[in-house]
Amino acid sequence: MAKTRLQYVCDQCGHTTTQWAGQCLACEAWNSLKEFKGETKSAGAGWTGERQTAIQLDQIELTDMVRVSSGSEELDRVLGGGLVSGSVVLIGGDPGIGKSTLLLQVMGHLAETGAVLYTSGEESARQIALRAQRLQIGSPQLSVLISSALEEIISVASDSGATALVVDSIQTAATEGVATAPGAVSQVRECTAALVRFAKQKDVTVFLIGHVTKEGALAGPRLLEHMVDTVLYFEGQESSPYRMLRAVKNRFGAVNELGLFAMDPRGLLPVRNPSAIFLSQHGKPVAGSSVMACMEGTRPLLVEVQALVEQSHLGNPRRVCIGLDSQRLAMLLAVMQRHLQVQMLDQDIYMNIVGGLTVAETASDLAVIFSVLSSFRDRPLNSGVVIFGEVGLSGEIRPIPNGQERLREAEKLGFSTAVISGQNRPRDGYSGGLRIIQVGGVSEVKAVFDELTV
């Protein structure tokens, strides 16, 4: 019988050591080593002694990847077109944001064509049944199992012939091969590895619900995200009915794809016009507001960029950004000071992206400059103007990718004017209804601003 030894496991990467240290030697994370006792046996990951023959790449038989609709247009978009059999999808998000609701809706749709299994180690069967009743889900092929034992979950799923499996949550699952409590690094790692093998061998689509830490990252080892095929994060504000589902890893589709849902008593419903969420409905043009076209994955979105510039009474003026990079704002203010001779060293500046979206791409640079200038001069821009473009340190307006798609989205929503880089001008043969204003440098912004303001 193996002896029980005291070991330390990094909760970031899963690295194991026999001595505690302030920093993990593998991932260099500080204060991440956690103590546990017990003999950790791998859940079937060892070599059985049977040697396999390597296959030449050109001899591997290729078949078309078949995708199955999840019943939700927005989820299918995030997944890259639908579910892939044998894939493992990890969904994380804050408590109560809608992870269990969305997956119960998906399982209700998949149960129309085959047997599916929903397992939970956190809720009772009655709680799940009440939620299914509210969502109007009642398929006889949807089975519920209340268990945290990994071996029991895999056995029931295999015997029932389930084509899809939900584990709610992976932090409550435990395997007999690891002598630690559920939620420990070694438990999460071994349970995920076993479920990945089960999905690949039985061609079953597996959904894993993951807890998140107070920082918003998935709880458990970072290795968890590397083991699965797709990682999805739920985002949204508690006071808002809207939820955003973002793909941060996807082996079968685009990364950073975004799906938008509205929380309703009937469940999570897809948002038909997502740009409307991020555009404030002003009765008349207001100072400090501009509209930019950003790309979330393959989807163009129009969002409102708001700025408030006010006289500062502090020694160090405030620079507050919500949804934008504060370092990027500091750079743009320096460019404005150099090329537009606009002095705002004694001004507090507050920036905000409407709707709670975070814009990381540099296409927002030109819209930020117009918003700041509009608030500083207290002159609102005309309605129907969309702006996008990257600003360089030398004052040039650089082109950005997918310019044609952004213009097409703006035209579809009724915008009349677009301010863009000269290198983003539409291709020959463009017959759209947008008036295109090309800007080559920041020094040209002042003339365009005077033309487009009320």
C-alpha cells in the first residue's frame, strides 16, 4: 500500500512539489501552492502496455465535421456554427448569470433527437424540474442525475446512450482515484481528463460548468482550459437583463466571438439587434458622445463612446476609463496636445462604453478623440455619424481590418456619415448610401469636427 505523503499543488497550473515555496517554479505564480495529503493516482491516464502504431498523416481518413444546432442562434455563433460531437465545452461565469439556464435550454432542444443527461452536484432534482417547468422543457429523453461521483456519472451516461452530457459543476465532481476533497486542484484535473477521454471515445458532447474566482477567472488549475476544446465566459452586469457569452478558446471556430442574450422568464433569449444595446437613445445630440464600429469576433457592432471633460480641482487630474484602456487614453491625449494644440492637463476626463462592453481594439482611437474634443468644447456631433480608425504616435490615422463590414453595419442601422482612415475607403463599385469622409492625420480632425458639429 502506498504511503500518504504531504504535497503542495499550484492552483494555477497544477504543478506538484514536496516542499512549499512562495512562488511556483512552473508558472512563477506567487502564493499559489496549496497543501494536501493523500496518494494521488491518475484516473486511467497510465500506459496499459499495449503499444499502438503511428499513422502517417496522409493516410488518416478525413470526414466532414458535422455540426448540430444547439437550439440557440447566439450560442451556435459563439461555437462557430453549432455543436461538434465528441467536443468538451467549458462555460464559466458569475453565480446566477445564467449558465445552468442556458445549458438546460440546450439539453431540452437536443433531447428532441436523442437521449441526453443533465448531472448536478449542487442542486436537487426538484430544483432542476422547477426550472425546466419555467422554461417549458419536458422531453422524456432528458434525464437528470444528482451525483458528484465521476465514475457514476460516466457509467450512467454510457448505459443510457446519451449523446450530450452536462456536469454542473466540475468543481463538485470527485473521482475515487484521487484522495482529496472535491474542488481541489488534483480532483478538477483528473475529473476533467476522464471526461475528455469519455467524450472522445464515445463521441459524446460534454458541457462543463465552472466556478469563477473573485477576479473573474475560472477556479482551479489553468491546465483546465488547455484540456477542453472550447472555453466560454458569461459576462454581464447584475442590474442589466443582457448577458454576453464570449469564446476565449475554440478549436472549431473563431476566438473572441460574442453572443448576446436577454434574460427573460422564459430563459435566455437571443438579441435580434445587438447594436441597439450599446447605443443610447438621446432625444437630441449631446456633447461628448460619438459612435464607433467595432468587431467582436466576426460580428460588427456599433457602440457609443462617451466622454466627460471637466475642470479639475486636484493636483493630478483624474483619468477614469470604463470599457477602455486607460493607458491608451493617456497616449491619445498626448497626441491631441501635440497635433491639435488642445491642452487638457488641468481637466478631469471620464470615458465610458455604453452597455458594459469592453473594447480592446485600436479602432476606437478616432472615436475617443472626437468624444473628448466634443465634451471639451461642449459641441455635440451631428446624429448619424459613425467613426473608426487607429491613431499612431506621429498623428497618422491607420487603417483597421474589416472596414467594409463595419460600414455595412452602420448603413443598415441608418447612419448617414462615416469618418474613417483614407486607406479604409470602400472598394471600387461601392454604391452604399453612406457619405465617406477620409481622414489621413489627426491634424485634419479639427476641420472635420467643425463640419460635423451642431
